[in-house]
Amino acid sequence: MTRRGDADSIVSERGVKLHHFEPSGRKIWTVVGKENEHWLDPELGFCSCADFYYNALSTGGECYHLKAVRIAQEQKKIETVKFSDSEFESFVSALVRDLL
């Protein structure tokens, strides 16, 4: 499967998630890939996946997770999950634990 195909598959499976914290309005994007969940900042063009570090940074391209976010935004297929600001710290802690 091509990287575009990977991104399309993630979008069709509703794997692009926007975690929206209220009332602050803070947002954390995650993408559920083939094996793991990765967090992203699409505005900065950052992804926590290994492909981002090993390929995207050296070639200037984007990993398929970032492509999936872009496609999901274009197609309006983003899963928005609302949280209270009181849950922000534990959410971020869980993300960091998953990276280790």
C-alpha cells in the first residue's frame, strides 16, 4: 500500500482525532496508525512517528499521518473528542508514556 493509501485508509477508518479541551480551547491531534497512535501538530508539520524523524525531516516531505490529517480536514472526516480542561494533564501524561 502506498503512503497515500495508508493516509486514505486512516481517514476512512476515522483514525484522525481532534481532542478538544474546554473551556480553554486547547487542541491535541492524534492519528491511529497501523500499529500505534501518534500525536501531531499539523500547523507546525510535526508528527511523533519514526517516519517523521527518519524520512520526513531529511526529505522535507510529510509522513502519512500528517497526510491523513490534511485529507481528513479536506473531507471533514475528523473525529472530535471533547474533554474538560481538568483532564488535560492526565491526557498529555498518557501520550508521553505511550512514546516511551
